[in-house]
Amino acid sequence: MKRIKNIYKEICDVNNLIEAAHKARRGKRNRPEVVRFFENFEAEIMTLYFELISRTYQPSAYRTFTIYDTKPRLISAAPFRDRVVHHALCNIIEPVYEKSFIFDSYASRKGKGTHAAIKRFQEFMSGADYVLKCDIRKYFPSIDHQVLKALLRRKIGCEGTLWLLDTILDNSNEQVDTTDWFPGDDLLSPLSRRRGLPIGNQTSQFLGNVYLDALDHFVKEELQVKRYIRYVDDFVLLADDKATLWEWKAQIDRFLALRLRLRVHTHKHFIQPVTLGTAFLGQRIFPTHRRTLPASGYRFATNLRRMARDYAVGALPLSTVQQRISAWLGHAQQADSFGLRTALLFPVKFVRAPLRQAAAPGTTTTRTTSAAPTETGTPPTTGTTTTVSVCLPQHSSKAMQKTVARQARAKPGVVHPQRSPALGIAQGKYKKAPRRLVA
């Protein structure tokens, strides 16, 4: 294999660092550490440049927290200046590895993603009878640093780039314990090996792909599997008989243990007919159609109620509500989920608590809250004014028009998800209609 050399100067290049800083800022521009970095932008960039060139750069401590999304996950957030370095590194080495990744690896790659993987999986289903689905147990906490460094050195021959990769790996924080013994280990072997990549790093997503690229090539080249798809640590293989799939499963288990020090989750692998539907990447996929998983609907319903409460007290702007709902709709609409979307969205109302008078369709209502009366008994003319301007959408159903109008009259200040132009267009129910909310 040809090794790539002399790319460290490209990583340290000031223009690359500037591009990396703007990438790292996306969606986070109002956070205090990001604002501080860009207030002194030139000095911060030049400091990083000189630290990288002189190889004195050292990552700072991670901020860790736990999220509970179906199961507890330890998330590690790197300081902003470290995230800039992560993006600068990935800007240069990702294109190097992109050429060697197989076509059917869909995580963290341009032009790929969950929807492309689901579509490809459904195409494979039409030509096979059975599917084997596997999940690697505690994948990111189980990645062995010694094995990963050896894999990186097979492709990269640039000393500076390897130093930076080693620095990021060696300064990663401790992950959940995944102590396990593999063939050839003695009693103390697992205790002497460093394991785990922090979930949340740009480099972790990329290095996770590099780590399992060896499995991808083993499956495609050694086992000669034609129908194989991987997304991070979830992968599926399809064939016409169960015996072939069980044989492939045994060889994959052996390869993962001997080469990558990983194991397939004992309770999350199965073989079944494709006609039963397979839960994969948030949907249950059949050869002819797709369904949204119930867990996704339950989570969205919980989030929807939470957003309604936050919106009522003014803690959440309407634009953010629209963005979050539209994001879920973008995923749910990839499946046959019209009934689910209707059941979840239609009953929910977003009401601003201070509003007391309903805004009639196409009209503007102004409410003035006056201060205490003066000594003469006449209230002052100044006060707090809240203006709501609503234009009802052109619903396709007369019954729906009547329902929306009736609820608007009964509940002052109501804003339905169906009235949102973004959501209405996403659902295909009406043309875009202007609406303005000024508080």
C-alpha cells in the first residue's frame, strides 16, 4: 500500500486553519467560547499555527456529560480551539482515506448518510431472502489505541501528521470500562492497553471509519459478500440462505476478535427473512415500504410537549420550534408515516402565555398592558404591546380549515404546527403563507 507523506504543512497552513475555524463555528456561533475566539481571531489562529509548526500543541481537558437516548451515552466536548485543530486535520486526511473506503460505508461521508444507506438496503432486499444484522458492542469505548495507530501507519507516512494524531489520541479522556480478553492475551493484557475514543469529536467519527475499514475490505474481498452495508458500528449482510449468513457471521466474529479486538453484541444480532422487516437506522425496512420505529415517535412526542411548554413561557422562539419539527419531519417523511405525523402534530398547540385575545384570520390584534393608575385615576398611555399577525394557510380540506379556525377562536394566541409555512410545505398540505410574530 502506498503511504501518504508530506501533508503536515497543509494541515498547519493558515488558510486551512481559518477554514477549519469557520467549520467548527457552524451552529455554535453564539456560544461564549466561540465569541471569545473570534473576537481575537487573528491572534488565536497564529497561536495555533506556531504551536502546530513547533509541535508544542497540547489539547485541553474535555467537558463531559451524559445523555439518555435509549441508553446512557458519555459525551465528550472538546474546547473550541481543539475542535479547530480537529477540523484542520480532517480537512486534509479525509480525502486521502476517501479513495480507499468501500462504496457501501455510509457514516460521516459526503454524499452518504442514513437515508442513502436505507435506500441501498431496500434495493438489496429485492434480490435476497434473508438478512443478517449485527451491532458491535460498545464500539467507540472499545477502540484499541495500539491497533488504531498501527492502522493509521499503514496509510500515512508523514511524521508530523502521525505526531498530531498520536497527540489527540493520547490526550483523550477515559471512557466507560470495556475490559475484555481476546485470543493471545494474558491476565494483565487488557489492563495495559489504552482504549476508547470520545463520542462527539470530529476526529472520532473519522477514526471510527478508519478502524472498521479493515472489516469492510475483509467482508467484500475475503468473504466475497455482494450485499453488505455498514453505518458506524451497525452493519447488515444479505443472502439467499441462512447457512451462508451463519458462516459469514462466524468468520466476522473471528476477524473482529483477532484483528480489531472487538465483539458483536450478543443480544443485537439476528438472521430473519427480509419480508419480516428489519429495524435499521431508525426505520423498519421492508422490500416494498418503510415504517418509522415506534421509539422515534415516542421521543418526538416527548420533545414536542417539552417545546410547547418552553414556547409558552417564552424560553423558545418560534423559529427554533419550526427548525426542530422540520428536522424530524425530514426523517419521518422518508418512511410511510403520514398517519403518525398527523396524529403527533395536529393536536399540539403552541400558545404564548401573555396573549389574551385571539388574532382573527388575516387580522392584527394589539393588546396594551397598562401600568398602575395615576393619582387622577387615569391610566398612562404607555405600556407593553404584543402584536400577532397570522395568515391562515390554504388547507386542502374544508374540514381542516374549519377545525383550525375554530381552535384559533377558542384558544387565543394559538399557533399550530400545521400553520407553519416550513411544516406545511414539508407535509405538502398547503402553499406557503406569510406569518409574523412580534413580541
